[in-house]
Amino acid sequence: MTTNDELSARERIMLAAIELADQQGTGRMTMSAVAARAKVSRPTLYSHFADVSRILDAWVEQEVVRVEAQLQDVLDRGAGSDPMTVLGDYIDLQLIYFAESPTRALLTTAALGSPPQSVTGHIERFRADVHGLLSVMGTQGRLRADVDVEMLAGLVIAGITSMTRHVLEEHISPTEARRQLLDILFRGSLRS
């Protein structure tokens, strides 16, 4: 396990900002508070980031890289497996990610209002992966012939976004959200 002392100044700054966001939200966060929490001087802080929003953008970009590696692992482990199972695992990973930390979800979804390129690229890659899994299901004859795979892939992404709110508010567990999402999406799409 990495201790706070072993982290680089940049990593400590991002971690401090996320911890502060968890405690007080992003609206009241100051660069001085981040510097104090990260135990770095203000010149060190400003040598890495111009303002709080840049710290949060950098953190979101770092999270995108981390989540994409986990999603790729799901695809690699699921290669040759049932695409519906792999899709479920893929959805689970996204929902569990958001359930782990409400601030993580709020920051990431807030970034989606005006997403950095890393988030836009992530969504495009995620959609392409989902499309690929659905295409395999179509090739296997598991989807009705009239199902638009592109539209269904978009609905999966929108469904995850919608379910995230319910998971964050603890109205539903990530596992139950996944089950309901797949049921809703595929009720009329799968061949009987």
C-alpha cells in the first residue's frame, strides 16, 4: 500500500483536492486549503495546477485511464465468453465505480456537462466496446433482427447514467441496478 509520503507532490495535491471535495464539496474549496491538506507550499501547488478546476480535471483524466484499464481487463477475461455476461460485468464495473465514492461520481458526472477530451474519448470507447458486445449477440442470433445495435448501445450508456443516481442515493445496489438495467434494455430486444 502506498503511503501519503510516497506519493509525488502532484498525486498528493489531487488526493487532497478529492478529500476536501468529499468533506466540503467543490464550491468552497480553495487552493490554500488544498496546499495545506497536501502538505505542499503554494509555489509547489501552483507549479502543478493553476486553479482548483485544473486539479479536478487532472484527477478525472487519471480516473479515466484507471477505469479504462479495468474495463479492458473485463473484456480480456471475458474473451470467448457469453457477451451478455461480459456486458453485465462491464456495467457492474461502471456502477460499482460510482458507488464507491459519491464525490467521485459527482465530479465525474459534473465533468460530463462540459467533459474534458479524456472523458469524451472514454465514453466513445465505452460505447464502441458495448456496441461490439451487442454485435456479437446479433451475430449469434440472440437479438431480434429489427434491433438497432447502435441505438441499443446508446441506451446502455444512458441507462448506466440514469442508474448511477439511484445507486448514489442508495435506493438500489449496483448489482440490482445492473439486473434491472439489463432487464429493461433487453426485454424487447432478445429473441424468445
